[in-house]
Amino acid sequence: MNLMKSVLIAGAATTILSTSAYAQSCGGDFNAWRSQMVEEARAEGVSGAGIQAMQNAKIDPAILKKDRAQGVYTLDFVEFSRRLISQNRIDNGQKNLKKYASVFERARQEYGVAPEIITSFWAFETDYGAIQGDDITINAVTTLAHDCRRPELFRPQLIALAKLIDQGIVPADVTGAWAGEIGQIQVLPADYLTKGRDGDGDGRVELKTSAPDAIMTAANFLSKIGWQANQPWLQEVTVPNEMEWYDAGLHKRLPVSEWKARGVSARGGSLPANLEASLVLPMGRKGPAFLAYPNFTILLEWNQSLTYVLTAAYFGNRLGGAQIYNAGTDHNGLPAERLKELQVKLSAAGYDVGKADGILGAGTRAAVREVQHKNGLPADAWPTEILFNHL
């Protein structure tokens, strides 16, 4: 199963069209709800094939089941990255970088996006187009728009999909990932509609079949959400045994010169001058360490899972010739079930960690950091049994 199916929607909120024109109703009688959506689509200028596709759309219970199954994110960074990064993916990535070198260079010239970072997401989302998902997109988006978990995200996507169908950009029976993403780089319908680029010059944007179209669309997408041209995104570093760990994390961005003064050094090469960065310790002070530059935060707007985006960003580095990261030692993290118990304790203590799901998300990391700091523990946001016992 394509892991991207399980993760793209975590960052999809950044791709939502304005919802001011849409009622936020959901659930209830499906036929009545669908009729309302059809009228909203007509008001948006949709007709013909787009309206017909909406009228034929059905609820797919399998989509809801997939939506609730997000267990892959209970894995820590080391285990997750080792699952996703294989020698085969590296080899195929290098082959595609050579095969589409002229397209990648055009993307770099127009948008300043490095070929390696585009190739990284292309690899993880669909294995370079090989696994794009076989769910009927109109049914998937309709199901998620009718469901009351995130209607504000998927109602606009349903309208956008109807427009794509109406304009003949995609067929009514187009297939893709369970959360509505389409094509080799798995974009939501609204982004296909507004950021799709014709990369092969045939006058069409065919993200399922054209690698050049997918490459140029990915570059355009990153540019539109704030990518800084020709700037780095992630660099592995070495950290000292002791430092102010509370400042580590995406909540704090300091000049690189300040990190150097605190004992942070590049594991390979040198640190850039005149840039700011966050020190990212996905598994605490004894695990892998990276400086994340402003472009890394743009990748987090594509997808909000730190583990996923860090893996994708690092894979881009590997495609560019970086060495295998230092996994560190003595992580001693909490297993998923134990982390759920910790999240319950943190919630009871007044911290906003969201659902107790065993996933080390941004809210849980922030809460762990604060509790560590208050209890005189190294505040590296990595939950351990020692922290659990303090609660």
C-alpha cells in the first residue's frame, strides 16, 4: 500500500480553497446533501460532465475505514525512514534525475526548486508514478466531504474535482489515493486545478501519465506556497553532549552562527552563512540531528507530519550525495501504547495534545518539552519512561 495515502491529508489544510462560500453542513440524508452540493457546483459555474459525475457519486465505506487507519505514524523517525528509503528507491531516483534532467533544470530555472526534493516526494508518494491509487476519486472526495470529520477541507475539493471533470482535464472515473489526491505527485483537486503545469508541451496537464507535467507542477506548487529559490532545506549536524535543549525544535529559529557558537557543527561539509535554522532532534538529543532551514517549513505546509517530511527532506539529501545519517544511541522512547497513556496524563495536566493516538505530533512534542523543562530534565521533546514517571 502506498504510504502517501495515509499521510497526505495531514498537510492538506494548506491547499484548501476559501470556504466562505460553502455551507459547512455534513452528514444526514446523502441524497439531500448531494443535491445541495450539486447546486453549489452549478453556482460555481460547473455544468455538463462535472454535474453528472457528482450526481452519480456514491459513499464508499472503504474510504472511511482508510481515513481512520493512521497507525504508520506511531513509528519513530529511524524506523519510518528505514522503511521508506531503500536502495531501489535511491537507484530509481538517480535514473529519473538523469532521464528528466532537462525538465528538472527548467523547474530549477523557473522556480528555484532543487530536482532532488521534487524527486523525493515523487518517490514517496507513488514510487515514481508506479502506484497512484485505485480508488475512484469522485466517490472518495464525496465520501469525505459528506463525512463530518473534515467537511471544510473536502467540500471545496469536491467542487474543484467537478470543475476538472467538466473542463475535460480528468475523466469522471479518474482514480487516485483514498483521500482524493490524483497523479504521480498526488495533488488534491484544487491544486491540480490552480497549480497544474504542462511540462511536456502538449497543451494538457496530465498528472497521471506525464512525468514532466508532474515535475513542473510540483515545482510550481512549492513555489506558490513560499519556497525560497535556490536555498537549502535540511542539513545533518552533530550536537554537543550538553547544551540548551529547550531551544531545539521548530518552535525556535536562530541564526546559524548562533547554533555554531553553541557547539553545533555540520556532519559533512560546512554550515551556510547568513541563514536562520531550527535544530530538529526527532528522537531527542541522543538521536539524529538536523538543521532545518526556512524551506523545510514550506515542506511542512505540504504535509504536517514531521516524521514524514523529515524523511522526505533527508531522502532529497541522499539523492544529492549525502551520507547515511547517524542514528545515534540509547533512544529509549515510549512504544505507541505507552505514549497514549502519556498523552492522557498530559491532557489531564492541561496540555493540548489532541487525541491520545500514540503519535508524537507537534502538540505532544511541545507538551513533553514543557514538562521536561519544568522538572529539570533535558528538554529535547523526546518522551521517555523517566518523563512518564514524573507525571
